[in-house]
Amino acid sequence: MPERDAAELLRDAKRVVVFTGAGMSAESGVPTFRDALTGLWARFDPRTLATPAAFAADPALVWGWYEWRRAEVQRVHPNAGHRAVATIESHIPDTVVITQNVDDLHERAGSSPVHHLHGTLAHPYCSGCGEPYTFPPEIPEEPEEGRRVAPPSCAECAAPVRPGVVWFGESLPEGQWGIAERAAQDCDVFLCVGTSSVVYPAASLIEHAAARGAVTIQVNPNSTSWDDRVSFDFRAPAGVVLPALRGCLAGP
Ligand code: APR
């Protein structure tokens, strides 16, 4: 049974990378980035909102979109897949969790540390001087779909605060990227979950792992360009496959 074979390799691994994308949070109710958005936001292509140029042209439109996403993430909960990742981590201490997601669902499921290659919704900062901005503690009232929300002004320099995410055309956080590259190059097993593997440089991590001879495991209900290149291709949701793999970890 492929799940048992994969779980055995996982169980014997010394160093594991779990690399996740938007599909990891889909079963929690967070729409994947490339899914059509609902309501008024359906008119916008996320790829055109998630850019420095979009924020410069219309900061309230972009901030409002991220506030809508932040409210949405606060409403949902980690799913069985997130919890399985945390359990894998507790079985195999040298597990490195790397995500492209800007939500905090891995952390809320118990994973620590989580390396966010594309930043997080939780840590905005000043677009002018880089000063971090702290959100007020109360949970934001969910902006009506499509509402523009003017970004706060920086307390130091009065420039608009921007979302703490990495936009198209921006560099990844150096420290996080360095950890991710090293982990991908050194791992025995690379688990690639819920990502279309099309956005670089993040998508190059599986290439590094495969080139070094790691066992590669893909979990995705849909086809990707890696289907024929991974050691195991599980064509099913993360919330089904990861608990099954975790369940096999305990032994025969
Ligand atoms: N379980 C596993 N995978 C799933 C599930 C699920 N339940 N549901 C959907 N998927 C898969 C989809 O088939 C798709 O291949 O998740 C993938 C999501 O792909 P994208 O929306 O492209 O997300 P991602 O790969 O994370 O995008 C990378 O691109 O848009 C930028 O910065 C953004 O971090 C994002 C990056």
C-alpha cells in the first residue's frame, strides 16, 4: 500500500521537510489563491492585487482585501492536515515546516517554528520606514466584501502601513529562505502539500530535494507538473492523506 510505504520511509527519516501551499488550508475554509474569489472580490485577480504597484496605486483597495482575508483566517480553524503535520513534527524532531501561506493555521495546530516564505497577515509594517505595526487586539470587524479600508499611518513617519506579505516581484525574507533552501538540500523526505508548485523561487525547493535524492511525496487532489517526478503522488486532500500517513508512523 503506497501510504504504508511512504509512512515507513517517513518513519525512518532523520530530516523531513513539510512544504505547504494554499491547498493545506483549503479544508479549513480558506479559498486557495487561484480559486475564484466570491462577491465583489471576484472581479479582481489576486495576482494584480498582490503587487507593490497595486498598493501604490490604490492602498485602500489592497489593504481592504488583506483585511478581508485576515478576518476570514481568524474565523476558521486548523484542519486534520495541519494537526497531522504537528504530530509528524513531534515524532521526527528534525522536521522543518515551510509554508507559502500567510495564515497562522500551522502555528495554531501546534507546529513550531513555521517558516513563512511569503510573510504573514499578522505582521504588517510601514511601507516607508519599515517600522513594524501592531494590530489592535480586538478581532477586526469583518469588512463587508469589497470594502475599501484605508491603511493605518505609521506612528514614526506617517507613511501608510502595508501588509506583511511578500508580493509578486519582491524578494523572499532572506533568513527564512536560507533555512528553507538548506533544509530542502539536506532532507531525507520532502513532503509537498497543497501547492501548485508554479511560483518561484519557492517551487524550486522540491527540485533541490529531488536533485539530492530525497524521497518526494506530493499531496494534492489535482494534477501538477510534479506528478510524474515525485516518489509518491497522493491525489487526495491533505486532510485525508496526512492523517493516514501520521497514523502509520506509530509502527506496523
Ligand atoms: N489538499 C491538498 N491540496 C489541495 C487541496 C486540498 N484539500 N485543495 C486544493 N489543493 C491544491 C490545488 O489543487 C492547487 O494545486 O492546492 C493548490 C493550491 O495552489 P495555489 O492556489 O496556486 O497556491 P500556492 O501553490 O500556495 O501558491 C503559491 O502563489 O499566489 C501566490 O503568494 C501566493 O503563496 C502563494 C503562492
